[in-house]
Amino acid sequence: MNERGFTLLELLVVLAIIGLILALVPGFMLRDQPGLGLDVSAREIADALRQARSHAMVQNRDQLFALDTEQHQFRIGGQRAPVQMNRNIEVTFQTARSETIGETIGQIRFYPDGSATGGRIGLSLGGEQVEVVVDWLTGLVAVRHVTRS
């Protein structure tokens, strides 16, 4: 009996190879896009800031977002472990003088009414720049791409 077709094993091998190729291709494509890593870091920081603001409002007490520009780490309030950022990204931080701790650590304080001490976090990588801005009056967080002229 000479039937034409593929065995189940052959089909599984082909599917495994296709799956491997699909898993590897995006990594190769994204490697040459430094701005994408910058956007991801900016979004992580913005999300953490929004979370801190939300916690302050829900828990009805001040909540802190702390950033260490030297160690490339940030944390929210009582979080145990800090979030590690990409060390290739240059980080700058402007905040209220009362919220600075040494040369490299600063905080943004969110109040129960949603307002904040305000601040600006600058991220740059490969000629791209992004700012994460916290409005002191409203506590709202915005991510802005900075264009160089």
C-alpha cells in the first residue's frame, strides 16, 4: 500500500520549526530599534506613577514614587523590590527640592486628593528622548516625545 501524505511526526517537526522561527524573528527586528526600548521604559515608569497616585487616593494617605538615577531603579511606596531599568538609558530627574535624597535619589509624593509634588523624568537613548511628566496640581502623568531642533 503506497499512500501519499505526511506522517504526524513530520507535521509536528514542521510546526515546531515554524514556531521557532516566529519566536526568533521579532527579537531580530526589534534589536535595531533603540527607541522602542525607550518607549517601554517610559511606559513602565508612567504606569508606576499612575499606580502610586491611585494608591494615594484609594488608601487616603500619601504615596511615594522613588527613583534612583545612578542605580537605574524605581519603586512605589512600600514595595519590597525596586524595578530595574535598562542601564543603557540615560535618566534625569527633576522634582521638588524637599523630595530629593542625596545627589541621585528623588521622589514624587502623591496626595490623597490626587495632586502631587510634581516632577519630570527624562529618558534618552540613541538620540531619542522621552519625558515622563507629573503635573503638580492634578497629579496626572503624561509621556512626551522630545524633538531636537
